[in-house]
Amino acid sequence: FFSRNRYDLWELVEVLCDLVIALLPCNCPIMLAIDDTLVRRSGSHVWSKGVYRDAVRSSHQHTQKGFGHRWLVLTILVKMPLTSRYWALPVMAMLYNSSKVDKKHKRHHVAKTQLIQKMLIRLTQRFADRQFIVLGDGGIATHELAVWCWKHKEQLTLVGRLRGDANLYNTAARKSKSGRIPLKGRKLPKPQTLIESGQRREKAVINGKERTFIHDSGLWYNARTKDRRTVSIRWVGVVEDSTPRPARRKKGDPETKSPKAVKHHYFFITDPAADPKRIIELYEHRWSIEVTFAEARQWLGLETTREWCEKSVQRMVPMQLGLFSLVSVMWVKLLEASKDKRSNNEDPDKLQGDPGQLHGTPCYGKTQASFADALFAVRRACWPSQLSHHLKRRCESSKTRSAFQYLMEHLATAA
């Protein structure tokens, strides 16, 4: 199925995008979260294997590298029922190879920004009447991608991290009628300089937490990009209110060691008229994609498969991540069907159970649904019809039916 069958993954991507976007309101922009993740692989015969930084096992002081494949994943943020947070539902995944791997296999190297642009072009062309808000961290929301999103600002708005020493400028003015307009005007103070000065600070409650921040707008310029263009942005600097913590003293170090400096956070958006509080709210939704990666590893077996040939490598991870979205969509449909039956005073199918049931433990009482609850509900709905074609006849008696419900309850939970 993965190594020999002939089919186009992009056709499956289009179907999955239609299913996921159908869950969203028609008059609201679609929020996209993009990030990369390392799927660890070992073995000398694994196709296109490389050495990459393992973000899960690394920290600011220590970098851990691992063998495997690096995937760029595009997800759509959906507000799911029975929970207060957004779920990041994967719809596209593309393999990103480092320049060393491409040079070893004598292939043309494709940059990360170009792969992201390819995915966004596919999505914007299929949904030409919708607007999209792209969320990414510092490795995704680069200056090059910001310039590209500014060119397509009718559909795309980029939100990402900004360096504290970013080069910001005023809008340039024409000096004479015959001369050309300069690329940038007077240089503005750096964000870290403004936030350390303690001026122009504002306070607001954002997502239930009080934040202290400053904001400003300007032209972002980066001389390292190829086109060397500027992009108009609005940036926000969030003040870290916690006091500096003293650094850990190692054996043999003097006790009078200077404490670690407080690290502030900076974000930007390619819409200069955006509300600064809205920028912080949008970027906080980006964390949902990290939860998706963790749950895909825990419940869908990501990194546990052993494919090694080219077609299997290109297909396995997108299929597993697409299954995450498919299960989530099926769960929403089951909840809607159960709600309709209750409103019409119909008896629900007892063999399928309640799709809104939350499964906690004596030590952990759940108040919001997770992907494990969605997977459990989909299993309960799909397995009875697959176990036997004459299941309803065999479960006519109350004892047999209750025993079967008990069996399905534990099988769907443990599988």
C-alpha cells in the first residue's frame, strides 16, 4: 500500500482540507499553524536519512541531534467541542532535506521557505475566497516568508517571532521629484532597547493572564535575504515579569555568580493595523501544533513504523498525521449525530456508546476532551459493525448486550 500502489497524495490532501475547513465558520479567517518535527529513523538503508536537531530532547544550553527525517507540517486550527482550546489538525506534510543530504544524493536543494510557499499556494488556490492567518515560530516565520506573504496580503497574514535586535526603519520619503524612493527611511530603535527602557508599557488581560507589553510599527529589513526588500510589520514586545533566577552553581564555582538575565519575547504580524493584543492571542494558539505532535506519537504510532524505501518514507508520515485529522472530523460528526438524536427524542445506539464521554483516571479527573476521547469514540462507532455482520441478532438479550458493551469499553480504551 505504501511502497508499490500508485496514487497521488495531493488528491487525498484536497479531500482532507475540504473536510476540515467545513468545520469552520464561513466568515472568519482560517488560522494555520506550521512547524517542523523530527521523525527519528535508524538504519543504513533508510532513504534520505539525515542528522538534525532534536527539539524535544534539546534545550537552550544543550543541543541534541538525531538521525531521521525532518517534516514540515501544515495544520488548520479548529475550535473543537467539549474543549476550550484549538486543535491543530494536520492537512499537509512535506519532507525537508538538508543541503548535505541533497548533495549526497545529488539532488537540487529546496529551501524550507520554498516548501512552505508551495503548501500555502496549494491551499490558497483551492480556497481562493478565504483569508488565512499563518502562525510560525522563529524558524518558520522568517523575513523571506514575511516578504512573500506581504505580496499576497489579500489572502495571507503572517504572525511569528521577532528577534530583539531586528533592524526596523521608518517609511522612506522621496527627496526630490526626479529621484527614486529610497528603500527605507530613518532607523528606529531596536525592540530590545525600547522594552528595556521601560517606556510606553501597557497592561492588559490576554487569555486570562495579565500581560505587560509594548508595541510599535515599522519596516523590517534583513540584508541576508536574496531580494533585500522591506516588509511593513507591527511588532509586540512582551515583558517577562518574573524576577531573574540565579544560575545553578556547579561544583567548584564561586557562590557569587551573576543571575541569569530575564528574556523578553517579541512577536510580529504583517498587518500594520492589527491590534497588539490580538497578535499575542494569535501566537499563543500556535502551541496546539506541539500538542498534536505529542498525541500523534502517543496514540497513532508516529516514529514506530519501519519503512525505508522512497515511496514508503514519502507516504507514511503524511498518512499518520492525516489520520489524526480524520479521526477528529469523525468525532465531530458523531457528536452532531448524537445531538440530533437527542433533540428528536430518538434512542441512541447503545453499542456505539456516548461520543462525548470523557475518560479520566482516579488520579486525573478530566474536564475537557482530548484526542484520546475522540479516538475512543471513533473506535466504539466503527468496531461493532466490523466484528460481526449479525451482531444485532446475537445481542438481543440484555445480558449479551451488556457483556458486549463492557468488552467494547475496555477494548477501545486499551487498543
